[in-house]
Amino acid sequence: MTRTPLIAGNWKMNGTPMLVKDMILGLAQKYDALPEKPFEMLICPPFTLIGLASEFAKNTGIVIGGQNCSALSNGAHTGDISALMLKEARAKYVILGHSERRTDHGETNALIKAKAEQALKDGLKVIICVGETEVQKDAGETLKVVSKQVSESLPSDTKADDVVIAYEPVWAIGTGRTPTGAEVEEVHAFIRKQLAEMIGLDEAGGLRILYGGSVKPSNAKELLHIPNVDGALVGGASLKLDDFWGIAQAYL
Ligand code: 13P
């Protein structure tokens, strides 16, 4: 099964209406001019900017997503946002289980799985994040940690079409440090093999596994051409048009 790479920008708690306009119109101008689309481009701004982002992305090839959603469908849950609300704001994807949510909000694998199942039910695609901390890496536990996260946070009915995994070593996020190519290759191959056991060879072969953590234009070519790396989940560099587009250039 062929996998169309995904270049996804996670804006985290950053961004303004002006940045939304400049980024989406700027990206669309470049992306839409490509005669063929060798990758998909996704921007995930904070909740308050999703509607505006969708407006600018209308009639362009740029796709919009959210950064989190509730595991519940609706009701008395002050401050929460449902998957259906994201869908109605014309988001197509939602990032779930980012390490910042696991750490800042105590999100467990079980909660992430419940969120993913609700999001799929409401018609979103999900990007499930996994990755080890520096302490876990130093203890040689990377594969064990990632394996547990993959087996416990993926929705029961995981299909290649609507589930994406992002491997983001926590110690590489926002630090300028990245694993070696061999380390990335090992973890991605390991996840693919585990997926094959969970959902079968065909689905596992079509499911995209992104790398995230300090991806920049200067290292994108190297990271994104590693076997089993099907795109990037980009934080800081997704806030600058030239940097984000520079990363996508790895596929051009
Ligand atoms: P940076 O690209 O800023 O390291 O962030 C990665 C990330 O957390 C994306 O979700």
C-alpha cells in the first residue's frame, strides 16, 4: 500500500489571526502550484483559530486540524471541545496524546484511546503521538515505552486511512536535538512490525508513521527519507512559512 507523506504543523499555544492568514495563503500559493502533490500539508492551530484557518484554506490543498478533543460527545464539560465541534469547524484531523498533554494534563493511554475512538466516530482522522522521555531512553527503554503506548492508545478499529502515528521522542521536542538516523529507523520499523501484529500486514503497510521533534529545513531531507518515516509533525518550524515549506521541500 502506498503512503502519501504528511507534513503536519502543530502550532501548540501559538498563533494569531494574522499568522493564520499569512501562513495558509502563503503555503497554498506554493502547494497548489505543484503539478503533482507528493505530500499532504496540515496545519493544526489552537481551537480559537480553527474556523478562521478553515476559511482561508477553503478551495486550497491545505488541510486543517485540531490539537486535542474530548473523549465525550457533548454535555456539561466546561472548557472542553468535542470532536464534532472540530469537524463542524471543518477540521479534518486531530492530534491526540501529544507528550505535552500527557505531561501537563495527565493524559493516559486509555484516555487517548477513548478520545481517538470518539474522534473517528465523528469523522475526524487522528494523529496519535508516542515517544520516550530522556530518562527512559537512557535506561534503554525506548522500544518498551513506545510499544506500550502504541498497543494501549490506538483505537480498537485502527485503519490506515484514518489513523496516523507520530513518533516524537520527548527529549527531542523543542530542544534542537534529534535521534540518529539509525535510532529513528529502528523505532519506526519496530512500530510498523507491531502494527502488523495488531491490525494485519495490509493495514500496517498503509498506515503513516511521522517523525516529530526538532525537525527543521536543515535536517528534513535526512530524517524524512529514512525507511518507514512517512512525514513530520513539526512544532516551532511550522510557525514560519519559509521553514515549514523548507521542510516539505524534502519531498520535492
Ligand atoms: P518542535 O518541532 O518544536 O521540536 O516540536 C515538535 C512537536 O512537539 C510537534 O508536535
